[in-house]
Amino acid sequence: MSAPPAQPHAQSSAGAAAKAGGSQLLIDRLLPTFDVAVVHADVFRAAPAQCYLAASELDLFQTPLIRTLIDIRGLPQRVASTLRGRGTTTTFEASRRTFRLKDMVDLGWISLGDTPGVEMVLGQVSRPWKGVAVSTHAPTTPEQFTNFDEPGFAKIATSLRIDPYGNDSSILTMETRVAITDDSSRRRFRRYWLVIGPVSSLIRRMALRLLATELRRSTPGRPHDGGAG
């Protein structure tokens, strides 16, 4: 993923496609304007309900490399802690035994909305380039998240959506959007994202491959095309 553009986008290609099909994304309502978006999608030969359940329960720490990459993603926070004289630390995410979407509310994320069996959206306000996670007015509700504009922060929304695709197949879309609240922070985030963006995208591609493996185990004998990213 290249460095985020200087000007915000109005919507992602995934959002445009959903609107063209007559189905608005929850993430479009929660974070319609953003500086960077990362979208990964794939087709899985499993019914939408089965695919949604498997994706929401998927433990990324089944794969040691993903655990390592998540720890690498937290490198800026560890460097910042060291420079402040707090010593070397391990990120909270990497210290956990599991890492699933439903675990993220324990990691400083808030549930912004969900359509059961179809879509869920999680959000966070943070300074990923500094490792200082929360604002003094950190949002705790979807409305507060949408309206948050305190300078010096990144508003991050991540979504999982499942749509039917033919007979007993599904399209899974993962999207993360980031909206920066001021120009100075936008420049800081750009430098951070040059390093961390490719790692973040690799984690998502590996997650799709892991999900394809899990679905093959649960439905032996059926072809599964997912996992290409």
C-alpha cells in the first residue's frame, strides 16, 4: 500500500460497488470521509452464514507468522516507550493467546454497528505513530466516533462484510479506513504508514488464506477458491 493521499476520499471502491448494488455499507455511514482505505476481498465456496461465523471466530494467532507480524506492527509503540524511558514492551495484542474480531473490544476498539450475519464495524481513535492510544474524550458510542474531530488523532474503522455469490458461495470483504483529524498528524501518519501499511496488508491476505483453510476443514469435499487476497 502506498502512502496515504493528501486529500480525503469520499468513498472506497467497495462502497461504490455496494451502493451500485442497492446495499449501503455500515462503514459508509460511520466514516464516509477518510484519508486512506485498505480493501481485501475474496470468494469462498461456503454459504454466507457459515462464512460470516467462521470469519468472526477466526483466530489469527493459529499462524505464528501472523502473531509475529502483529508484533512488528506495534514496533512504533515499543520504540516510543523506549525513548520515553519505559523500557522495551510487548504490545497488548501480541501478548494475548488469541486474536479474533470479537476480541478487539478488549483491545481498545468499540463496536460501531453490525448487521448480524452480514456486516460488523469496529472503531478506534488513536495515535498509531506514537503509541498513545486514547484521547481525553475517547468515543464510546458510534455517534461520538462519527463526530470526533479533536486534532492530533486518527479515526480508524475496520469492517467485515459477507455478501452472497451464486449458489452457496460468498464474497467476503475486509476494509479498514483511516481519517486523520489535522494536517500535522496526517504527515506523521504518512511516514508511519510507509512502514506499517505493507505489514497490515500482508496480515489481511494471510487471514484470507487462513479462513479458506478453516472452511475446507469444515466442509470437506467442496472446492474453496478463497485465500488469494
